[in-house]
Amino acid sequence: MRASISCSQFFAKVVFTGLLVCLGVAPVMSQQTPPRSPSDTVREFYKAMREKKFREAFSMSIYKPAIEPLKPQEFEDLRPDFEKMAAVIPVQVNLGGEQVSGDIATVFVKVKEGDAPEQAEPVTLILVDGAWIIGDKENQAIVKKAGKQFFFNARIDTHHDEVQAMLTRVSLAQLLYSQQHEGLFADLATLISLGLLPKDLEGTESTGYRFHVNALAGGKSWNAAAEPAQYGRTGRLSFYLDPSGVRSSDTGGKPLTPGSKN
């Protein structure tokens, strides 16, 4: 990750910015839309995310400084990540009230998973220039500092965690295969064909990484590696795994060799 905010937290925080337009020279009575309440802000954010209006949604959050500078191609590059966030948002969002203390508010979102009792999860908002936005001041400062790189950094951090988890799965797959094949090991294609590893490891679209699993010396030993499909965009660390464990290092996107150090 290891920014303060992960991709999985994006959908829970948001920003709203109001625009006041005054017309004419003489004093006039201007009609203004009342500012959104904290609950209204949360409700509108979830609605915009479900409708995949990602720029509108993130403009109602502390992520506005990260979404506004994105060029069209950069935005499209990040769209799959945004769509993953939208996919986990329930169709029906129930709010269980709000608490306001000065320029900080908490809205309680009722979440129900399976047969478990419904639980109220808190969403924090802050008041900025007269408008409530989702997020907190600490993370707002982090987003402002990173600018448009924030989303790419968060993606990279997430991918690094996912690669670590997948390499652990590779180790377990090799162990299981070995137990069933007289101590021999298999390559990536074989492990995928047996359902021991997911098929999407054949490509880079969902993982952002190129994975390699090799059976060596006629299957008597093995190793695995993973490097970012787009260095600096989908990842920075390259990984190497063998029975002794996993190692990682920033090699500029090149494969990590067995002799490399962390």
C-alpha cells in the first residue's frame, strides 16, 4: 500500500464544492442552493459511484485534487480501478443518522452482509469552504501533496500487496501438486489447468503484473517471479520466489534475479 489510504477505502470518502454565481451590479436577491448536509453528501456520492460518474463522485471528496488534474488517457487508465470500487457499493444505501461537531461530521451507513445483523459503519466528513466533503484532514493533506499521482500510488500499493498474496498461493499450489505427483513441481500453465492458480495470471490486465512459475530440473525444483507490466503505473517492485521464500526490490521494472537482495 503504504499510503495512508488504500484503493479499497476510496468509495467510503468524498468531496463537494459549491459554486455561487452573482449577477448584475445592483444588489439583488440571489437564489442559492442550500449546502448539502453530511448525509446528503454521502448519499449523492454513493449514487454517483453506482452510476459510474467517477469525476462527479470524487469531486465530492478529499480526492478532488487527485481527480481534477488527470488527463483523459490517465483517467481511462484508472477507470478499471474505479469500476472495481463501484462494484462493491450496494444498490440500496441506508443511512442511520449523523453527528456533527464543529467542522467534523460522522454519517452512519447501514451495511448488511449475508445473514449477519445489519451494522452501522461510520463515514467521516469535514467542512471545507462551507461544504461537507467525505474524508478527514490528515488524509486530505496526503492527497493534496500527491496530486494526480495519488491514485496511481494507491493502485501500486494495492498491487504490491496482491502480488505478495498471490506468491503465497503459488507456494501452496506447488506444495499440493508435489504431494500428488511424487515430489515433482509444475509450471504456471499446468497449475492453472488444474485449477490451483487463477487463469488471469496468464495476462496482466487484472493484476498489473507478469507472473512466471517455472519447473526446473525435470520438475525437481521450482521458482517464480513477477514484475510490473507498466513500471511506475501498475507497480514498482519486482518479486522473486523459491522454496526459501520471497524477495522483492525496485529494479526499474526488470525481473528480479535469484541473487538479488531486498
